[in-house]
Amino acid sequence: MTFVPFESGLILAAVLFLLGLIGVLVRRNIIFMLLSTEIMLNASGLAFVTASARWMQPEGQVMFIFILAMAAAEVSVGLALIMQIYHQFKTLDTDTLNNMKG
Amino acid sequence: MLTIFYLSAVVAVVSTMMVITRKEAVHALLYLIVSLLAISIIFFALGAPFIAALEVIIYAGAIMVLFIFVVMMLNLGRESIQQERQLLKPRMWFGPVILTLILIVEFIILFSKIRGQNYHALSISPKVVGVSLFSTYLLGVELSAMLLMAGIVGAYYLGKGKKRIMHRYLANTGSDSKAKGETK
Amino acid sequence: MILAWLIIIMMIGGLLAWLAGKWNVLMCRWIALITLIIDFIIIIAIWVSNPGNIEISQKPEWLIEFTTSWIPQFGIDFHLALDGLNLILVSLTIFLGIISVITSWTEITEHAGFFHFNILWILAGITGVFLSLDLFLFYFFWEVMLIPMYFLIGIWGHENRVYAAFKFLIFTQASGLLMFLSILALYFIHGKATGVYTFDYLQLLGTSLSTSESFILMCGFLIAFLVKLPAVPFHPWLPDAHTEAPTAGSVILAGLLLKTGAYGILRYALPLFPQSAIAVSPYAMVFGAIGILYGAKLAFAQTDFKRLVAYTSVSHMGFILLGTFAGNALALQGVVVQMLAHGISTGALFVIAGSIQERIHTRDMTQMGGLWQEVPGMAGAGLLFSLASLGLPGLGNFVAEFLILAGSYQVSIGLTIFAASGLIASTLYSLMIMQKVFYGKKKKVWNIKDLGVREMIMMGAMIVVIVWLGVFPQTFLNTARSSVNNILQHFTSRNTKVETGSVDKNNLFQKINFINMIDEKRSNSMILTGHEKIILRREH
Amino acid sequence: MLNLLWLIPALPFLGFLLLAVFGGRMNKTGVAFLGVGSVGISALLTILIGIDFISSPPDGYSFNQTLWVWMNIAGFKPGIAFHLDSLSLIFTFAISFVGFLIHIYSAEFMIDDEGYSRFFAYMNLFVALMITLVLADNFLLLYLGWEGVGLCSYLLIGFWYKEPANVYAANKAFIVTRIGDTSMAIGLFLLVLHFNTLDIQNILQSVSTQWVRGSSLAVLTAFLLLGGALGKSAQLPLQTWLPDAMAGPSPVSALIHAATMVTAGVYLIARTHTLFDFAPIAQNAVATIGALTLLIAGFSALTQTDIKKVLAYSTISQIGYMFLALGVGAWALGIFHFMIHAFFKALLFLAAGAVINALHHEHNMFKMGGLRKELPVVYWTFLIASASLAAFPLITAGFYSKDEIIWYSWASNIGSPWLWLISLIGAFITSVYTFRMVFAIFFGEQKTPVSQKPGKRIKITLIVLAALSVLGGFVELPETMGGFAPFTHFLHHTLPAVALRSEESGIELLFQIITAVLTLAGIYLAYQFYFKNVKFTERFKQTGLSKFLFSGCGFDWLYDRAFMYPAIFFARINRNDFIDNIYTFITWLSTALNGMLIKTQTGRIRWYATVITMGAVITLTIVLVS
């Protein structure tokens, strides 16, 4: 049985991560940015799991679980915020939401 | 196994690309679910069945459903797609793509330096993961529990919606404009 | 323990005054005053109980010493000690503290409790700076005195107070940081060399440093002290801070805060890094002399009373810098007297400026004039202290300036002649105060009151001190003698160094002297006693 | 008796303290009693001590009294100590006695002034400090007195401070003398460096044993001290302050700016005669400066119209004579002239004050006239004093003092014909301007009515001083008239006798006759030009030369341009301290940098993310490349 090469796993994680990054950088809609963030989180999780498989250690998977928990929390708060923002500003465009400008 | 890996990798990459290019949020979400499922297969191929299951249940199941709920609650209509079209101009892709291309090249160079070594493709059973979680990383578990708790409370508080949560600066400017309006 | 109590009493008094100020303004004033009077009695008792003429000794000897462990992990002790030099300075601190509380009796009405808290904490900080013998403790107190001062200027100051307060804080903090870096570097160098990591002054005293190390570390200390002094390129914070501060703040700034700089040079910069300090001494003296004239020149150009007095401080501090680095008994004793005399005379001038401002609500001298008729008592006091500031014999400043110049003359003739022209410049600005403020025609019908009993007592006390300084300076010279001699030890080592071969320093002095009549031997003999000198000359 | 020496300065000082603290609450009689009394007792004490000193002289003909050690540092140990010898005794006597008389005079003269107690406080302080100056045992105490009398001079010139011009004059006096004082202070530093003491007797002794005659060190020291003397005694080039100093009340001009303080320079040079002896160049300079000053000041006096300014210039000129005497080594004669000058010049000022008071504060003497009958006492005393000033032969004291100076400027071994000639011309001019003044004030028509006649106290003072101006001369007769000279004899205990060029000792009588004739000629000339034939002088007044002389030979003009304006300009150009701008620039720079950084804070999440990405790219690139 052939095994998944370590490099391929990592490269896949990198590609997914960068796609997520492109999403964050390009999209102005805050929902899409949150989605892209999820992609990035997931990709980093993938890297951990790959590493876990490579060294036959459970730690990588443990890390994935933590990431998962974090993502869940983040999404719940983030989505609540999105709703508030939409209620207040009637837009989801982050470039117009720049009140934190220095 | 390898074939499955590559196949699902292609599916994951393609569907992720679709996610970031869609104009309608629901479409993007559905593509993301596809991507997540593909990744879950990859996890399986990597010998992490427990994680694969979690990926399907929590990510593709719970979190994405949350997204869909929100998108539905926001009730974004036609005009939002129209607006999305305006926001998403082709030239905006240029810079990020260049940056990421540089990054991917660099990553590939980095990873290619790692010479593949043989290893046993034994799957790590959920039991091992569980033992590790609740012995070595117990503190982490507790912390993430608290994080989730905080997330729930935060989401509840933000979602109450009765009182407008405003930064005091915004509140001031808001009341100013209100006052101006009244004087008119 | 009595030394620690000196500081603790003031700190507790400050807190009590703050609390008391919440319900009764008068009570907080009395608390502050009584606190300081208690301290004053303590310090005078210490002074009286120690015979004035302390024998000359080779090692530093302390009248009273107090050590207790503070942060032993880092080798930080709560180490206080009293010798002649800081005995004089602490007495001055408490004396001027009393003056500043009295002078703000009617001036400060808002937040009086917090005001007195600040005053007492500044004084506590200054006392700590003077007394501490642990470098970390020293730095701690150095910072303690800055923050309340910042509040004092920023809250109760005049129209441009916030700017002045920030300027003061940034200048002193930035320079203090350099000093702190130097302290740390010294700490680690000493620790590495000996294995004992300590901030104790007496142990760090003998640290052997390479020339460049010693030079850089000394610069850190020296810059902090020169900013505080202030020496000329570092002085711009002073006129603003002095002008904008309330009267009490100006008195404390001019009378005490500046002295911490001078004290720092005498206590730390010179003994810790004798070779480097001696290497820079010609330059320091040049800057001192420039400061004398430049300060006087700027003072002469001012129209704001307090600003003028502020610039005179720059000028007088130039004398201190000149004398400190002249490095002989005459000059150093002169420096001690100058610290006292300047504290009193400038403090008194600020009090006068403050009480004029309280009465006619301006500091602009072009709007004053003819005040003698209205307030003869104040004018008399103003006259006396202007004369003190121009160095009239019989008043303290003269003794100081004469000794400093006579001392520096033995090191560099040209520089001293240059600096002595500051005597003429000081005449210009001092007479200008009299001319513009008290003499001349009345510009308005002022209808103001002369000094009240409270102010009379205050002025009277200051007059007594400044005249005492001028007529019986020996009281203070005796007290300071052993400390001065200790400092002189470090200069003595210079002379042996010079004789063994370093020629360039002599060359430098020769460049400065345009009438160089000191032959080499004599310049080396400058700290010899008169008797030895005569022998030397005869041999010659 | 001698142990009471310290009381002589202490009593007036006590008077000052009491007047300064309680003066405002005392009535005028009390003030006068205290002010005059303290100086009076002091004068009495001086006379008693003087008699005691002469009748039973202490060892070495000098007496030392140390009150306490002023400061004691590394062997440098000046004390508050007094030294009484013949020189300081004469000065103390002149100061306290003339001072006492002037105090009596002022008690009446200043009676209407609101600053009565202030005036007496200052005057008492002055007497105390002046006595301290002359009695000082060391240079530091001398310097204390020196600066102190300068201060009193400043305070009294600016006594009527409401007039800005007076304050200006006071400032000028203080600043100009302070320039000299600074030079003196530097001289003191030099002495400290070389002897580690400031004790005058010690230093003079060390100078004579250790220094080489004519060495550059001696010359430099002498010149530095001379600088102080020039400032205080209003000699070239620091003489400009004295004419302006006449802004003070007349008794002040009499006491400070004629009789005592301005002769402090003479005292200093006489006191340090050994040093000047060791520095022949400096001593020559003293003579030359004296000669030039007496000439220039004499010419300036010739054109003045303000009665007090005439007297001021004549004072400068007479001090020039004293300097000349010192410069040619006739030490004792310089002191003699000082004493006589103190009598007659004080008298002149006091009489002038009486005249001015009588004529509603009229200072211009050409608006006076014909006062001979109105104010007979003033007239006669003024005439006696003028005669003394002009050295009217045989009967006036001024003749005996001045004539010998003129003689010695020729006959001394360091004298010269040039000095003699100048001093002779000076004598001639003196008699011209003096009698010009007398004629203008007391003769001719009366132009201003007399409002107030002098009272008893003023008259007594004038008469006593007039008597002294005549009789004072007979304690010192020249060789040609018997050589009865107890004064010089007394002084020679302290000061060396003048050394003559041996071959010329026989012709003294001839010289005296020349001088006397010239003096009389001067009086006649004054009578001709200023009394009988006024037209000529009127025409002369229009000339540029007259204006030049009137302005004091343009020194003020020159100094204004050379020092005053540059100083004021220099003060103005950098009023706000350019160094501050350096720090302001630093502030500006950091604000600007801050502004640039603020620009990066757009508030757009995508921008931040982009920057983070760029950071990642850069970091990774660095990792890869390195």
C-alpha cells in the first residue's frame, strides 16, 4: 500500500490556505471573508493532521480539535457581529466600515 | 489510497476556488461544504478517521449550517448579488494572486527540501487521540471549553438585538446627527 | 532608621494632606506644614548633634547609615546614608519645602489636597535622591520626584502649562532612561567581573572598566545630570517649566530639582568614572562657562519676570558645572555654597514674582514699573535677592562665585576670565529686574497690598539664610569639607596620571588658556595645600 | 581703645539695619537722630582711636583686629579682619568726619523728601561699607566694601527712582564700575593662585621677596587691580558714569561721588604700592591715565552748564591729579590731595546743593546769578572752596596739595616734563572753569528768585568744611616754605617717600611761581570771558568743539555704539533661544513620522491582511535566500 507523501499533504494544505488568503484579500463582503478565514483555518488543520500522520503522533490531531473549537467559537461570535453590523450599517462591505481609521 | 488522495485533493482545490469566486453566498457555502467533505476524505487517507468524522460532523455540519442560517436571516436579495458584482472587480484579483503565487512557489521550494521518509501508515485510533486529549492536553481542553463558553455568551449578547451596541464615539456622532435633524 | 523616617514622614504627610483636602482645605495646608516642620527639626537636630568640623578621611564616612534589604534577588538594597554634602542639601530641601507650602497658602485653592500631596512627594523623592546609596533606589527616587512635578506644572500651572509639563517630563525622562541604561550596564559589568550582582554604590565604586566602557557609561549618567542641571545645550525645558509652574513649583524646581543634577555629578558621575570624568572635564568646563554667559544673555533679553529668573538659573548652574569639573577644594566648596545660595536666592525671586503675579495678574515686566511705592517691603526683598543673584559680596552667591572662579582660575585662566565676564552680565539682568519692576513711573494705579505677615516671615527667613551664607559660610564649608575631600580624592588620582605620561590633557588646557602662565608643575599642584605650594614654588 | 576699631564700621551698619527695618515707622526726627548719630559716634571714635594710635603707636605702626574667619578652605583663609595703619586711619578719618558733616547737612536738606529714612539707611550703609573698604585686612573684605559702596552709589543715584533717567544713570554707574570690578576680581584670582592668600600685608611682602621687579606677572596683576581702580575712580576709559551720577541728591554727590567713594581707586593703588612699584609699566600707566583724565575732564568741565556736572568733571579731573601723584611715586601727596579734595569738593557740592534748593531745583548755572547778597554764607564758603579747587596761592589748602603734585610730576625720578606740562595746563583750566562757575552763580544780575534759604544745620556744615579747606593745607608745607610736613611724615610709616632726581631740587620755587601765576591768570581769564565779555563765549558755545567737550569728549557716544547697541542687538536677536528650536525640530520630526504611520492605519481589514501577507512573503524570502 502506498502512502500519501508528506510533501503532497503539506502542499495541498498550502494551496488551500493560500486560496483562503486570496479570498480574504479579494472579497469585500464580510461573509465571504469569514468563509475564507474558515478555509484558512481548515488548511492549517490539514497541515497539522499531515504532520501527525508523518510522525505517528496524536498531537497533530489534538491540535486540529482545538482549532475546531476555536473556529466554532469564532464563527458564532463573528456571525453575531455580522448580523449586528448589517443591522446598523445596512452593508457588509468592509471598505466602508473603516471607522477604526487612525 | 494515493489515488483517492489526489482525487479528493483536486476536488478540494477546485471547490475552494469556487468558494472564493462565487457571488451568491449560498452557492459559496455549498461549495465550501464540498471542499470540506473532500478534505475529510483526505484526513481518512492520512489515517485520521476520528478527525475525518469531526470534519464532516462539526465543520461541514454544524458550522456551515450556522452560516447558512445567518445568510438566510440576513435575507440578501438580488441587489446584494448586484452589489457583489460591483465590489468584485477583475483587477482586484491581480495583487493578491501575485502575492500568493510567490508564496506558493516559496512553499513548494521549502517543502521540496523535505526528503520523504518512510513511515508506517497506521491510522491513529480515536482512542489514542482521546487519551492524549484528556491526559496530556487536559488544560487545553478546559481552555477551549471556556473559549466556547465565551463564544456562546458573546454570541448571545450580540444577538440579543434589543439594545444597539454602539461604540460611544459612534453613539455620540449618531446623537449629534439626530439632534441636527431635530433642529431642522 | 531616622533617614528612612525623614522620607516616610513626608510620604505619609502627603497622603494625609490629600485625604484632609477632601473636606477642609486649611487642614491639608497645616498638615503639610507640620509634616515639613517635623522633618526640619529632625534634620537640624542631626546637624547640630554632629560636630561641624569632620576630620578629613580617605574613605567615605557617613554620619548616619541605614540599610535594609529591598529586592534581594537583584541585589537591591534600601540603602540610605548621610554625609556633610547631602546633610546640607536635605536641609535645603526641607527648608524650601516649607517655603513653598507657605507661599502657596493663598495661591492654590483648587484641589489643594492633591497639590500638597504632590509637593510632599516631590520633596520625599528629592530627599531620597540625596540620601540613597543604592543605584536602583536612586533611580527609583529620581522618578518619584518627576511625576508629581509633572502634575504640579500640568494642573496648577499658568496658561501654557500642558506644553511645559510635557516638555519637562520628556526631557527628564529621556535623560533618566540613559542613566538607567548606564546603571544596568554597570550592574552587569560589575556582576560579571566579580560574580556579585549588586546595585550598591559603595561596591560599584571600585568597578574596573575599560576606557571606552567607562566613557560610555559616564556619558549616560552625565547627560541625565546635565539635563537636570541644566547645562547649556540641554536647557530648553527649564524656562518653560519654571515659567509655567505655580510659585511653589518654580521654587522647588529651581531650588531643589536642579541641585539633584549637581549632586548626581558630585556623587555618581565623578566617583564612579573618575578617569572619564576627568577626561571630559575641560569640555564640561567650557560648557559651564558658555552656560554662564548664554543664560545671562537670554535672561537679559526676557520680558517675562519668571522667565528671566529661570534663565538666571541657567547662568548660575553654569558656575556649578564650571566649579565641579575644576576639581579643587576651592571650586568644589564654592559649588556647595552655590547650590545653597542659588536655591535660596532664585527661590526667593520666584516667590516675589509669584506674589506680584498674585497681586497684579501678570508676569510681563513691561506692564510693571513703579512698584516700589506700592510695595516697599517686597521691593526691598526683591532688591536684596537681585543683588544676591548678581553676586554682591556679603551675600551667599558671592562667596560661591568667588570660590568657584578662584578655583577654576587655577585650572584654566582663559576660561575663568571668560566666565568672569558673566559677573558683568549678571549685573545687567539683575538691575533690569529692579529697573523694570520696582523703579520708574507707575504704569497704573495698582492699589495692591504689601507683604503680609506670612510672606514677611518667609522672606525674613530667606534673607537671614542668604546673609548668613554670605557672612558665615564657614558653617557650611565645615560640614561639607569631608565630602568634598572625598570627591577630591578622585581628582588626585588624575594628577598622578598626568604626571606619569598623558600629555594630551595638558595640551588641551594650554589651548584653552590664552594667557597661560601656569607652568605644568603648578597646574598639577593645584590641589596641594598652600603650604606645599609655597615650598614647590621655592624649589622652582 | 584700638580694640574698639570694629565699632567704626559696625555703628553705621547698625544704623542702617535699624533704619531699614524700622525706618518706615519712625518719625523724621528719630530717623535723623539715628542716622546722623551713628555716623557721628563713629567719627568721634575715629578721632579718639586716631589720637590713641598716634600718641602710642602699636608695634610696626599698624594694628590688626580679626573678628572671625570668613572662610577657610585648604589654607585659603580670609577673615573679617581690620588693619589700621596711617593710610587707613587718614581715609577712615576723612570718610567718617566728612560723612558726619554731610549727614548733618542732609538732615535738613532732605527733610521734605518722602524717602527720608531710606536715604539715611543708604547713607549709613555707605559709610559702614566705605570704612570697611579702607580698614580691610584682606582683599576679599576690601572687595566686599568695594562692591558695597558701588551698590550704595547705585541706590543713591537712583534714589528718586520715579524718574527713569535717574534709574538709567544708576544702572550705568553700577555696570561701568562693575566692569572695573570684574577686572579686579580676576586680579584677586591671580593672587589666590600665586599666594593662596588675600591678606594684603602678606601679599605685599611676598611680592617684594618673591617676584621680580618688572616681571610680566607683576605688571599683569597691577593692571588688573588698576582696572578696578579706574572704574571706581572714574578715570579714563571708565569715567563716563560719574557725570550721569549727578542725578542723585546733592549730599550723595558730595559724599560718594566727590569726597569718598570715587577715591577708593586712589586708596587701592596706594594700598598696593609695592605691587605698582614692582610693575613700573603699570605705574607709568597710572600717571599717564591720571594726566590724560585730568586734561580731558578739565576741558569738559569748561563747557558744562549744569552746576553739578561742572563739579563732577572737576572731580574726575582732581582724581586725575591724585593718580598722577601716585603714578610718579608721590604716594603721600596723592593721599594728601585726596583729603583736601574731600573737604573742598564736599563743600562745593553741598553749597551747590544749597543753591539748587534755593532756586527751585534749577541746575543751569547760567540761569542763576547775583546770589552773592541773597546767600552770603553760601557765597563765601563756595568762594573759599573754589579758591581751594583752583589752588589759589598761599592761603588755600588746595594750593599746598596740588602745587606739590605738579612739582613732583617733574621732579620725581619717574616724572617727566610732559606730565608736568599737562598738569600745569590742567591747573590753569581748573581755575578758569572754577571761577567761571563762581562768576555765573554769584555775580551779575539775579535771574531766578530765591525761594528757600539754608537753615542752621546747612550753614554750620558749610562753615566747618570751609575752615578745613583753608586750614587743612597747613599740615603739609613744601620745602620752600619751611618743609613742615607732619602729614607726609605720618604717612611714611606706610608709604615710601618720593624719590627725586637729585639735580633738580633747587628750582622748586620757580615752578611754584609759574603755577601760581597761571592760576591767577586763569581766574582773570574767567573774569574776562564769562563775566565782562560774554559775547565771545556765546560764540564759542556754537562751535563743534564746544559741543564735543560738552558731551564729555564723545565717550558716551562711542561706548553706546561700541558696546551698548551691540549688546542690546545681541540680546534681541536670540531672545527665544535658538537651541530650543533644535528640540522643537525633533518634536516636529517625530510628529511628522507619526503622521506618516497614521496614514497606514486605514481601518480597512483587507489592507491590513495584505500587509500581513507582504510581511509573510518578505520573511519567507529572507528565510529562503539566507
